[in-house]
Amino acid sequence: MALTLCCILILLWPNELRAFQGAPHGLRAKDAWLTAGWLSAAAVPRVFDINNHPPSCAPCDLQTVPWFDRWAVTQPHDALSTASSGLVFAMAALESLDLVRGGPEHYGEIAYLSESAGWALGAGEVLKAIVARKRPVLYTADATAAAADLENQRSWPSDHTAVAAALAAGYLLIPRGQPLPAWRRWAVVAAATSVGVLRVASGKHFPSDVAGGAALGVVSAFAVRAIRF
């Protein structure tokens, strides 16, 4: 999975990433426009009504789905979908609490995590609207009822996975006075990977949606770090 590969690089090549890791910073003016930017990006599909229409088919032909995604078509599982959302919120809360313990000088890093996740979400919303890929449910017996929800043709990339990947990658990029314990590094990678697995298992996304979201999240974390610091 793209998320796992990208995060493993972060785990194994810390020296190459030091250019992104300056001294701890507090809040700054950049945080305001970075936050405003991702909020605006997330609103673009709604404001401009991009591909905001019913899907072209319901149910759709499963043979039009690439073979590597076809196996993942299943009935939606709301409990697993809720679990994936809860895991993303838990990641954000636990990472923020860990940084809060460092004092006000680390509040800027909390803003950085928020902005990384926000830009992953904002960019993901724009891409989902433009690509207009149908969700797995539109290839099942529940397709007719699911067609009423226009979100069901906004499948690629996975926003949940993008945000989780941004939180994981961003957390690993944060500079610290001492090395982050290995168990904690692997824990954030495992949590983010689990979000992607749950999105597929819940029938909300195809594996390629999750891979695209993971890549988007990691890129967002690196890009925001470079811009902000």
C-alpha cells in the first residue's frame, strides 16, 4: 500500500529528512492563510457545483472496474465506516495531546498537523469532484437506493486515508529533542494503514482510492512542512 511504503521511508531515512525539521516554532501568520487555503479548496466542489448530478448508472457494470479493484466490491458496512472515522479522530487527538505536553512552543506543530490534514482533505475534495469515480456500492444490488446520494460518485481518492496519512507523516516529521520511540512510529503507521483497510472493508472505497489518498496525504505533509518552515 502506498501509505505504508511512504511512511517506511520516513522511518528508515531520518537523516535525509532533517532539512524539513527546523527548531520548534510557535503559531505564525502563515497558519492563517494555510488554513484559509484548505478550507477554500474543500468548498470549491460545492461552490462551483462540480459534477453534482446523479451517477450515469445504478447498478453499474462490474466489468468496467479494473481487476485489482474488482474484488473489493461489497455491500456497505456502516460500523466499519464509523470505525475508520473514529480512528482518524483518535489519531488527531492523541498526536495533538502529545504535542501539547511540550508547551506553547510546540503549538505551531499542532497547527502544522492540522494544516497538513486540511490540505489533504481540501485537495482530495477537489480531485474527487473532478474525477467523479463511482463508489463500490454503485456496483452492488444496493445501487438504486445509493444513487440518490451524490457522494457515491466521489470515490477517488479516499479522504479518510489522505487525512490519516497526512497525520502520520506529519507527526513523524516533527523535530524532537530525542528520537521518537520506535513503537510510537510504528503505531502511527499502523493506525493510518488501518484507516485505509477499513475504508475498503466497509465498502466505501476501492484499494486504488486508498492508495491515491495515502500518497496525497504524505505529499501534503511534506509540502506544508516545506511551506510553513
